[in-house]
Amino acid sequence: MFGGNVRRVLAGAAAAAVVVLSGAACSGQDADTKEAKKGAAVPYDELRALAFRDGEVPNVHDTPVQEPSPRMSEPTAPPVSNASCGTVLAAVNGAGAPTVVRQVFNWKDDLWGGSSTLASYDGDGARQAFARLRSSLTTCASYDGVTAEGPYTTELTATAAPRVGDEALAFRTATPTKDGLVLHREHVVVRTGGITATFTKVEAVGDARFPRQLIRRQVERLEEAQGR
């Protein structure tokens, strides 16, 4: 939750590869396989390929992609004080999704940067996760928690979301730190089909805002990959 953690997260990982999705017709056996997999979560390598690669995002040093550790998929440890806020954090982290891919955006002249989390679910899991998020945002206004750097308090405010995907929600958080800063985060969560995408921008001065054009480009990739 604090500046040190953010700076450590922004320390590199391998960049994403690009995969060309084939539109060729399937054989009868391929069609049977496709039908068997219908409703299943997208495999990790395929979801990773839908993230941005270096050179595709303007004004960044790099765009590392990370496979989250099991601990990263948990909302917090120990849980935050407000159970509904814990549900919000779980949705943002893609907790419970079989496949999760995180990407970090190291913008030039921007100490804090941002990130995205793509989470692919089985069956109706994405819709259910989004419904839980929508409900929890109505009762989550603030929460207390603990990190390795000590206790913290975060205030949360729901905001207007961009009109993208099947449904979208947005909210902001403000977390004072021990060194006198207030970390402001914007979270935009979008569902398209069986995948959710969370976009997070961090700032210590002024309002944080994740680039809307980048959100639209990522959502378009997810839609195309799902044949939408």
C-alpha cells in the first residue's frame, strides 16, 4: 500500500510476446475440442499474449508482464477491517480466477506508474466476480489493514467509469503513508465476456488517472480474442 512497495513492483519482469490468433476454419476434431473448452478460462500463455508488448505503449520505459505468485492473488494478509472492501480488493486482484496476468507500465517522468490485471474465469465466473464487486462498492467507504511497513487506513470513493466492455466500474482510493505522502489510486474494472481487466494508476500528488485510450485498446484485444 505504500510508496516502497509500489517502487519495488515497478522493478522489471519479462516483456509480453505477441501472438497472432488464427482465423482458419477448424477440422471436425478441432471443433469438438473447441466445444469441450467452451466456457473454460483462457490459458496463461494466451492471456499473456493479449497484454501489451514493449513499443506499443507511448512514453514508457518498458511494460513488464508478471505471473502473480499465489500470495499476490490474495486480497490482503491479514484481511482488511471491512469485509465488503476485502471483496473489492479480491476482485481487483483477480482472486479466484484460474488465470491471472499482471502488467506494469513504467511511464517516463512518472515515479509511480500504473498496472493492469487481466483475469480469466471459468463459465460465468467473471460475471459473478463483477456482480460481487458492484455490490461491495455500495458498502465499502474505508478500511484498515496491515502491510510489512505497518498499519494503514484507506478511504474509497466510487466514480464514473468509461463506457467500455460489457460492463465497467471505477473507484478511487487515498492512503496516507508514514512519510507524509497520500497515495491516490484510480481503479477501473472492465468485464468483457469471461475476462475482467483492472487498470490502476498511482499518484502521490493530484488525481490519478489511467489513460482511457490504453484501456480501450486493451479491452478491444480481449473482445477480439473472444470473438466478440
